[in-house]
Amino acid sequence: MDSDLQRYLADLVAAARDVLGDDLVGAYAAGSVGLGAYQPGRSDVDVALVCAGPLTGVARRELVARLRHEALPCPARGLELVAYRRAVAASGTPEPGFEVELNTGATMPFRCTLDPAERPAADGRFWYGLDRSILHQSGLPLLGPPAGEVFADLAPADLRRLLIEALSWWLALPTPPDDRPAPGAEDAVLGACRSLVRHRDGVWLAKVAAGQRLLDAGVAPGVIRRAVAARHGGPPPTGGQARAFQQRVRDEIAG
């Protein structure tokens, strides 16, 4: 693990313990860190905290104050942190169910949500169940027991529904004309690759690894190869290429 990232995660856990004390059951790196694909300068830092029970309003606000970028500078693009009650983490629920959501970083729009009901539906409510499914498989413990003992996976029907919701959300985003390279389209394509691999093979992979697995299987080589190359400075797929591939993946998952 990158040394700056390692120090940052240790400081984050220490700050969370200062606020939550013995109520902090565990802390887990998710996303690219948990999947072994963290890329300095590009990746976000995704962290899930697990607490023994509901957090008070004071504890939620103090957690945000101690962990936001201005108080604890994040070495990556930004921190995406979510805190869950232990019962929610263990339930396998597809609902958001969080106690605190915090997005913060030098180049990341600030978001602080203290109640799932305040999360705008237009921003998507599928993220959390999918993230907990990834944590169940590949969460990296920073504190506490193994992630697979703390986070339950989704039921197959809930997983399928959330994958379809996620792809529909991406498809609804505005993009440049079909024949123009679309900045960020590589992430949309590779995210769809990850969803398709999870649906087909039952395993979560990092985005590029999922793209490579599908390339090896002969799936959509043109658009996936271009998306992978864009991660290394090449032009991203066009808006039309990205949408067509996402639609193809959504249709397969929907059956």
C-alpha cells in the first residue's frame, strides 16, 4: 500500500476512535483499496466504519468535523466514507441504511448526509448495498474482525436490481454527442464491466481487471480496450460507444 495512504488510514482510524470510543466496532477500506487496485493521483479512498449502535447527532457531526479534508487532509482525490450500525452491515439489506455519509477532498465536491432520507433519489440509492457486497468479499480490515464476518452479501434478486439501477443511473447522465470522446466514459464502461463480471462469475473485480477478463472472453473488444487505454492517457470512448455497451450489459443482467 502507498505509504502516504497507509499513514492517512491509520490517522483516520485513530480520529474515529477518538470520537466513537468503544462504539467503533471496525473500520474497512473498500473500493480500489480493498480490491488491490488503488492508483495514486486517480483513485478515491473508500472507507466504511461500523459502530455498535445508532450514533447521536453530536457524534455524527463530530465525526464529520474530525474527518473532513480540512481537518485530516486526504492524499487522494478525496475520501468517500460511510458509517453503518453493526446490525445494518450484517443484515444484507439493499437499502442505504447509513448513519453518516461524508465525501471530502481537495478535488471532490463536499457532501455530508446524516440521514439516508436526506439522500436525493436523483443521486442514486443503489451505491450502499453494492458497496457492502464488495466489502463482504474484499473489505480490507483497518480495525476489527474480517470484513466477511461483519458485512453480509446481498440476496441475488437484490443484487440484480441494484446493478440494473446503477446502470440505468449511468445511462441517464448527460454525455457529449455520440461520435465525440466523452471524458469519464472510461469509468462508465469499466464500471459496467465490473457489474457484468459480478453477474456472470459471482466475483467483484477492480474495474480494469473486470475489463481485462471480458476482453479475454472476446466481449466488446473495441470499446473495452479503449476504456482501459484511457486509464493510461488515451482518448476515452465516445458517448455512443459507452451508452451502447452499458445498455448491452443492462439488458443481459435484466435477462
